[in-house]
Amino acid sequence: MSKAEKTREFIIKKSATIFNKKGYAGTSLQDLIKATGLTKGSIYGNFENKDEVATAAFDYNINGVNKRIAEYVVLKTTATEKLIAITEYYRENWKQVFERGGCPLQNASIEADDNLPFLKSHVQNSVKRWVKSIGRIIELGKENGEFRKNISSEDYAYTIITLLEGGIMLGKITNHSKHFMLALDRIVKIIDTEIKK
């Protein structure tokens, strides 16, 4: 990696949690300067503007979540185990998720929906990738005879994501993990009673 690439990566890493916790509107240039210890010139020498930093920080955050979930999923053999592994990741790591400011997908979705078109496409693409990832697991289960053939993989992928995101939101806003755990329990119940044969 070149010095410029290392500096750019450093800025992204240092600003990622700030953007996730404070949002785009709430994150100032001063916040980025304080977090990185760099000057305005150094930051904007590596990024065209705040929009570009925010987009890179979102990509960094969402890729981190995807990687951590994938580490749980890859250890499992069956499609059922792989789907449940997603809930296991959140059961075991909900404190860290909450401490990091919650789900970057949810946070960016709320802010980007009507106000940040430059970020909205990144968020939409992340949702689509997550749906495809869960959908592939469900398709695997259909192919190997674990799951019902007549179910919509895409619909269930969206349902799982909806429960995850809603659970995180309620858990964070109430400062109580119980609501998130109930959402995770519901996902497992759906897997057991609606998806599995």
C-alpha cells in the first residue's frame, strides 16, 4: 500500500464509528480532525469532500458487519445452521453492535432515504447484497431438501432483515436487549415452522 492509500484507510477507519453514531449531518469536519489527528488539508487531500468520506465510512462499516456475520455462517454445514448462525452472531455480539452505534445499514438508510442521494445508492446496493446472501442460503436449503420448495427465498430474506433491523432499533432506543432477543427468537421460529420442511 502506498502512503496515500494508508492515509486514506486510516481516515476511513477513524471516521467510520463517528459517522455511524452521529450520522452524516451530525458529523462535522472538526470531528474528523479530532478523530484522525490530521488537518483539514490532509483529509481533503485524500477525499474530495465530506460526502466521499461518509460513503467510504459506510462501505467500511457495512463490509465489517458482513465479514463478521460470514465468519459465523461459514463454520456451519447445513442451510438451517447457516441461517441460524446469523442470529447467533447477533446474540453473541449485540453489545458491540449497540456500542458501535447500531447497524450501519439502518442508520444510513434513515438518513439517506430522503436527504442524501449520494449515499442512498450505496445503502440500496448493500440491502440487495444482503438479500442475495440470505437468499442463497435458503436456495441451498431448498436444493438439499432441508427447506420447502414453494417458498420465496427473497421474501424470507427480506423478512429476516426486517426483524433484525427492527430488533436492533427497538433494543437501542429502549436500552434493553430483550426486544432484540425477541426478534432473533422470531427469526428462529420462522426458520423452524415456515422455512424448514
